[in-house]
Amino acid sequence: MEKPIVFFIGKPGSGKGTQAEILTKETGWPVVGTSGVMREIIATGTAAGHKLKETMDSGGLAPHWIAIYAYLKSLFAIPDDGTVIFDGTSRTRPEAEVVADSIKWLNRPFYIFHLTVPDEEVHGRIALRRESGSRVDDHPEAVAKRLEAYYESTDGAIDYLRQQGVLTDIDGHRPREIIAAEVRGILTIE
């Protein structure tokens, strides 16, 4: 079987990164987050890099055209026999349209997992993550702004992907091992 391309999407703190990390440990498939390409843009020190940093640090979404650029740059780097796990790609409808069209065009198997969690859980998880100080955008105001952006933008992307029949909803309000087992089962990984 040809290796699938896997996507994890959901609210901030829904477990996308955790599930991507578990899957990569089990399969060896690399994890790509469009945020890596965005960090490269920020590191350039250009006006666009400064504006992107300001937007992301405040909890805002990068413009969809930057996210699409970052996604396509990563997609074009996948070798014929390779695969990748995308963490957090498809946050707006234009991004979702490009993802669905590009993967269908490549004629590759793919799975888009939507991890669903209630907002209260998001706040609790991010509060725990904030204690480790690992992310600048984990302060309460940024989390509120990121959730607002999720409902304004990502909900539309999720609806689009669901209408296309390419989205698998997964209850993310369970222990990570149970979620990972469900993902493995869908991917038919022993």
C-alpha cells in the first residue's frame, strides 16, 4: 500500500501536535507544520517577517496565502515514495480547498483527522502547556483570540472538508493513547 499523507487539524490545544508526534514515533514519517516555514520567513528579519511574527505572537492567523505557500512548499518536497504528517494545516477555507485539490491531483491516499475538544478543555490544556513556557502565543488573551479565529475561519474549512467527504472527526477529549490507537486503526497500521 502506498503511504498516505496525514493531516491533523483542530482547535488550538486539541492535541494535533501530540498525535502527530506519536504517529511519527510509530511510523518514522516526518512531521511538517506550516509554522516551520513561517518561522523561516520570520527569521529573515524582513518587513513581512516582522509582521508575521507580530500576528502569530498575538494569537492571530497568518494570511491564508502565506499558509498556502508554506503548505505547498512542504508538499512539493515529498519524494515519490515518501509521506508526511501535516500538523495544523487547513485553518481557512482557501487553505482547505488547496489541500483537497492538491492531494487529489497528486492521486495519493490521504487522511485528514479533525480532533474535536470542548473549549474548556482547550483552556485547561493550554494553561498546563503555558506553565512550561514553550509557546509565546499561549497567554490567555492569545488563546481567546486563537479560538475566535478558529470559529471565524477554521470552522468553514472543516465544513468544506466534511462536504468533500475527506474529513474524519475524532473525539480528542480522551486519553492520547486511545486517540492514537483509533488513528492507527483508521490508517491500518499494526
